Amino acid sequence: MTDNSTKSPWIDRFKKMGVAAFLFFLIKGLVWLAIFFGLGKWLKSLF
């Protein structure tokens, strides 16, 4: 048996995706965080 069975499936998935896909999802997540942070600040200013 290989050691891949002991590793988590997330590591194998990230390796298959590649760096470009990882950066895409990272930037996408940061954009969503910025949107929700701005929306929360805007709603807070309304009340």
C-alpha cells in the first residue's frame, strides 16, 4: 500500500487542481469576505 491512503483527500485534490485553481478560489473567497464585510458595515450604519 502507498502512503496516499493516510493523507487527507483534500491534499490530493489540491495537488490535482494546481496552483492557478488554488489562487482562483483563494481570491474568490477574499472577494466574498470583502463583500460581506462591506455589507455588514453598511447595514450597521443604517441602524
